[in-house]
Amino acid sequence: MGRIKKLSSVIKKYFISLIRWFFSSRGLAILLLAGITVNLTANNIDDTIKKQRYLELLEWEIKSHVIYAQSLSELSKTNFPSSKYKLLIPTKFYDSVLNSGYLTSIEPEVLSSIIRYYENIDANYNERLKAYLLEIDNEGLEWKNCAYSAFSASISAELDKCDESFNEIKSTISEQVNTTWSEAAMEIFDKNIDQIFNPTQKRLNSPILRLLMGNKALQFMK
């Protein structure tokens, strides 16, 4: 019984000393420093994860340009879906990562190649695609007028000519659209962007990033 009281007294004195230390100037300073350290570490981890996600989305966007270009090349010119004329080369994730400031965190050589590629998309490729879209819309109106006139006059031969002319124009424009996308994809290969920019693989090779974000990835991103 005496030992229990003695132990209880020791614990009580230690607890009181600990409380006094916590509220001493030194104790408060250490607690404040610990709090700041934990907060900074948490913010740094959050920023690391956010940056990695932004960069992986950009990588996905760039590789999707190549995949889409390849899919267009496999389509028949005569059966080229009208929806394909309307799609510009997307830059959504590039714009996002550029605005976030994370783009400048990558190597200068890679950064330069990516910036030049996307500048060319805006100034060249998408401007051409917009022109093709406008042309196909105008030709579509011409075809409607032609077909209406032929139908009103009940001249089937003239209607066939309208269809033939419009199909030829669509075939030409579909080839131009295909060529534009292919040139964009070739620029990715020429600049080796697909080889030198691979944040997904970096995550898969990093034990810390795998711990924070997991090890799942689309097959074409590996």
C-alpha cells in the first residue's frame, strides 16, 4: 500500500512538473514550433500531391493527342463522322497547370518543349481546324441550298450532283483535319515530349509518391 502511494505521489509530481513545463516560455515555444512544423509538413505534402496530379493530367492530355490522331487516321474519308470536324486539340489541362504555377517545376528542357508545342497548337493547329470547321459548315449550307433547289425541281440527277460535290469536299476536309492532328502528334515525337515528360512513371518509381497517391495508372501512361 505504501508503495502504491509513493508511486502515485511520484506520478502526480511528474504530471505537475510536465504541466508547468508546458506553460513555461520554453514549453510554449517548443509547442508552437512543433505546431508550425506539422502545419508546414502537411502543406508541403498537400502541395506535392496537387502538383503531381496536375502534371499527370498534363501528361494524359499530351498522350491523348497522339491516341486521337491515330484513331482519326484509321477512319474512312467517306465515313468521316461530322463530330470529328468540330473537335479542336484540347489544351484544358495545360492551361490549368500553367495557371497553377506547377509547370515551372519541371526541367527547363522539358518545359521549353511543352510550351513550344502548346503555343503551336494555339497559333497553328487549332487555327487550321477552326478554318476547316467553318468551311465544312459553309459547304453544308451550300449543299442544303443545292439539294432544296434540286428537290423543288424534282431533278434527282441534280440532287445526286449535290451529294457528290459535298462528299468530295468532305473527303478533302477530312484529310486536312487528319493531317493537322497527325502533324501535332509528330511534333510530340520530334520533340521527344512523350519520352522526356513522364510524371506518372516518376510516381510509380517513387516509394514516397506511391505511398501518398497509390500505384494505379492507365496502361498507356506507364
